[in-house]
Amino acid sequence: MDARLQPVKNILELNSALLRRALDGVDPDTWERRPNDRTNNLAFIACHALDARFYLMKLIGHERTNPWQTLFDASTDVTRMKEYPPVYELVAEWEELHEATLLQLEELSAAELDADSSVTFPTADRSILGGISFLAFHEAYHVGQLGLVRKYVGLDPVVNRGRPPSP
């Protein structure tokens, strides 16, 4: 693996561990419960994070099929989302996708990382590496939202005493 990817890989691994922890013990009612009418629920946030991880895979040249793509495409916000995959199915898909992501990152060459991205992200770095880095940040942002909503609905916090779960 290109050494420049190691910090990003570490972030993706931590994101994955935190996402699993955020969804641990979530029942079907809690999965879809919104804190208020202006806030997303755990299900919508997790679906968005999963979809973004599929997008990262596409950016690095690995076509992998999102089993809920048509559902996600039809729902640009939580008010339009009429159906969600069960939490256990989403977590299982996340696990497989996460492992595939780590394997795909191992295969990227320096030239591939330095290539211009065909997608513009809100960062000055227009390379594939810049896109990967932005998407890792984006994922962390949404994993943080999962932690906040989880705590709001009365579940244990994702991080206890400043120590996150190990990846």
C-alpha cells in the first residue's frame, strides 16, 4: 500500500468500528425514529454512509453493487425514504464492503492515487487520493451523527470515557 494511504486507512477502520458500535443493539423502532422533524434517523444516516462507501469504491475503480441502490436513488432526504433495509442487513453489507475497501486500497499504485479525479470534491486536492481523503472525512462526519442520534434515543454512547472501540 502506498504510505500516503495509511492515515486514511486508519480513519476508515475507526469509522467502521464506530459505525458498528453505533448500530449495536438498535431495534427496528429505534432504527427509524427521528429525534424531530428536522433530523435524520439512524437508518437514513447509516444508509447514506453505506452509499458513500460504495461511491468511494467506485472512485478507486471497483464496481460493487449496492443491493439497495434503487431505494437510495429514490430518496434524497429522510422524508422521501419509505423503506429501509433492516439494521442487521445493513451492518452485514457494511462489513463486506469495508473489507473489500481495505483490499482495494492495498492495490492502488502511486500513479493511480495521483491521477486527477473525474469528481470534484470540496477540497483543493483534485487527485484520487484527495477524493479518498475527503470521503473518509465525510464518512466520519456521518458516523458522528450516528453517535449523537444513538445517545439521543437513550442508547449507550458510542465512545465511553474517551476510548473508542478498537478497529
